[in-house]
Amino acid sequence: MAAELDIAAFKRVPFDDDVVIIGENLTGAAFALHIRAHPGDTGTALVSLGNTTPPTQGVSVTYDAAYQYQDGADLITAPASNIRICIDEATLEGLALGTPYDEPVDLFYDLHVTPSGGTKRVQFGGKFSLKPGVTI
Amino acid sequence: MTIAIITEAGVRKVAPLVVVAQQAAALAQLYAGVAEASVGNRIYPDYATGNAATSAGQYFFVASAGAYALHIHGTATALAPFPVLDPATGNLGIGTSSPAMPLHINKADQSVARLRLQNTGTGGHAFDIIAGLHGASNEGISIRDVTAGATRLNITNTGDLGICSATVTAVFGHTMQISDGSANGTVSIVGTSGAGYMATFGASLIVAGRTGMSLALGANDSTKMTLSSSYIVLDVGLSNYADDSAAAAGGVPVKGLYRTGSAVKMRVS
């Protein structure tokens, strides 16, 4: 089932962040991530990402059979896929700010994942908040 | 930078600075060999040997001399005598950090060099398999009925066998000694019992069966005597003497058998 995950990016710097999926090996999967003004928009996406080799703009995945993360006081070890999303600074700067311009712009996104030999699904999605930032 | 971890339970957003700090602390526990204060029954990674548990219920995972094993510590720092699980072999050691067998118990006295099997059901007893002899020696191996307070089986270091006999007095060769605690000792080979049972006293050898019995004695693949439920066969070549005096002169002992013609006789005093 698709997870709800709001993420935020700053307009003036590249976006390069990871989302870890516990319990899955998504090696070889096909990825597609679009950013649009509203869910349901069918026009050309504001940002369109596909499979890539980082740090090139796009989506990539690495699998860790013994990924460790903290769960309260417990250190959990489990297999996990680390999905890395890279968006160039130029791409983000090309996105328009809202009105007023000092407020974040809430756009929307979701990530399609087609596992190798599997069925396409939405892995996660939600708001993509573009923050105007200060330093240019 | 990880911004979220998605599990079956849902999305966990990760606050970067907090995560780094938590992971650092966790990794420090994992790799730096720092003992942690006890928080209930936890297994803390602790790669440094010699770290002591600070309170009851604290346990450590300890690396030993470059290998990795699970050592469960209580309040002592020594690796022994607490259980050691060797992941390379799957062997479990109690009292040894190098278990050689799937279960290896290593102790220095018969009082504790034991494996106890206990049946708490109706009529059940507790039995100890002892490397040694209860209350007496570290030699041999024995089985003791703990509930009854009696040793039932004892094999000495020289291979002699004692049944209900704590000690074995070897005669020559290998000895099997049977004792019921008094001067009596009975070896019974009993088939399906019929009505009642054979009661005897003194040193006895009982061979009894529902449909019959047979006791054969022989040497060099030749049966010399057969005692069955219907006949006695002696194949020992009884000498022929005219009478008791002649048999005595011929060396037949009192109560020994001889024949006069086809008549079998016994010498009398």
C-alpha cells in the first residue's frame, strides 16, 4: 500500500535525499516520479524523474541486506532498499514560487515503482513543498 | 541523507541530527565495546572481553580472541562458566568457551559435572548423568537416581560395570558387578511374565520365560551344558566308575557327577 510521505526541498540547493523501504529488495526496479501542481493534473509534469545513476538527476536504489535503524531503544537490522532521489538545483530554481513568495509552495508528487518482473505501484507520495530559501 | 524509513508499520520521518546522534550512540555500543547500564534483560553489543555486568539481569555479546561467540554473563567477568554459543559450529558450551560438541559441559568435580533429566509427572524421578561417581570419585561415568538417592549404573575408567553397585571390585578381565545393597545380587533375564514371578535369594542367575527357558554354557563354539525347561544336557564326558569310592579315587570331587554304565551318579561325602 502507498505510504503518505510529505517531503520538502529548498529552491536554491539540489535535492538529494533517501527514503528507505524496509523489507524489500527493489534492485532492478523501474522508477518514475512526477511533480505537479495538483494531484490529478494531466499536463506536462513540472519535474519528471526516472532511473538514473546518482548524483545525476533521477531516482536510484541500492539494496542492503543488513540495514540498521533505531526503533526506540532497539537497534533493528533488516533488509532494506534505499531509494535515492536527486533533483538538480537548476530544476528546482526553474519552479515558480507562490504568492506571497516568502511562503513554501505546496506541489504534489508520487513515486511509481515497477519491481523487476512485478506490477507497477505507487510506493509513496504526498506534498512536495518547495521552500524559497534565503541564500541564493 | 535519509529523510524517512518506511516499514510495514508506516512511515517514520527521520530528523537528521537526531538520527545521526542515535545511530552514533548505537554504533558506539556496537563497536566500541562500552558496557551499558542494565535496562531489564537486554543483550548489549560489547566486543571487549572482561567487561562486567553492573547489575543482575545484564547480558553481553562478546567477541573472543577474534572470533565471535555469544557469551552470556551474569555478574562475573569471566567467560566461563556462563553459556557460550559458538556460531561457527553451533556448539553450546557450559563451563567452557570452546565447546567441542553440540553440548559440552565442562566442570571440575562430579558434584556439578552432570546432566540432569527430570520427569515431574506422576512416578517420575530426576536422574543425573555424572562424569564421575556421586560423592566418591571423578572417575568413570554413572547414572544416579537423584529422587531415590541411589546410583543405578556405574562404568569405571577401566570399563568395569556396576549395576546398582556404587563400587566395582574388578576380579580379572572386565567385571560386571550387581548389587541390591545387601549380600544379594540377581541377574534376571526374564521374558513375558506368567502368573506371579520368580522370587529367590542369595546370589542368583534367573533365566525365565513364559514359554520356556534355556541356559547354555560352552567353550570354543561347543556347548557343554544345556539347561532348559524340559531337559538337561551334559556334554562333558562323564567318566565311568563302579561306585563312589572308585569315583573318588579317580578324582571326582564330592557333589561331582560320574556315571556307572548309563546311570549318572553324584559323589557324596
